[in-house]
Amino acid sequence: VPRRSIWKGSFVDAFLLKMRRVINREGESCRKIWSRRSSIPPELVDRFVQIYNGKTFVRCKITEGKVGHKFGEFAFARKRHIKIYGAPRTEGRRGKGRR
């Protein structure tokens, strides 16, 4: 289900449009992309890109299934919270005999 009007087309930043022409001329292997809001164009299929997640660049291979999605969907910007389960505590913080 498209969330954007069809007559508008998909959103791609201006520098990505310029990069599109450069990629077609030169066969560059890996490009850095800061625009997480841009849609992935079909010209980038079977190429590697580095998507900025706010801290580092995440390497991602563009496949046909990713075309039309946003770059930001494939570079998570938040850390996953991992809960560590340890041995259950039998005593309180202060110890057995203190109050």
C-alpha cells in the first residue's frame, strides 16, 4: 500500500540523483549515504552502499527486494536492549546481619 501520492513519485534526495549519473558512468563499488529518508532507486541493485546510522556507517547490499524502501530501514539507529539473566539473589544489598 503506497503511503505517498502516486503522482508525486518516490522521494530521492538531489545528491542521490547526481550520484545515480556518476554510478552509471563509473562502476564504483561502495558509496556513503547520509540520506536515510531517500527511497532506494533501481539503479543501485547489486551494489554495496554504506548508510549512516547517526554514529557509524553500516554496509548494506542493495537487492531487488529493497528497491522502493527507504535507506534508513536497513541501518538501525538505536541499540538493541539485551536483558542479561543472572543467578537470583538470595540476600539483600547490605548482607545478612546488618539493618
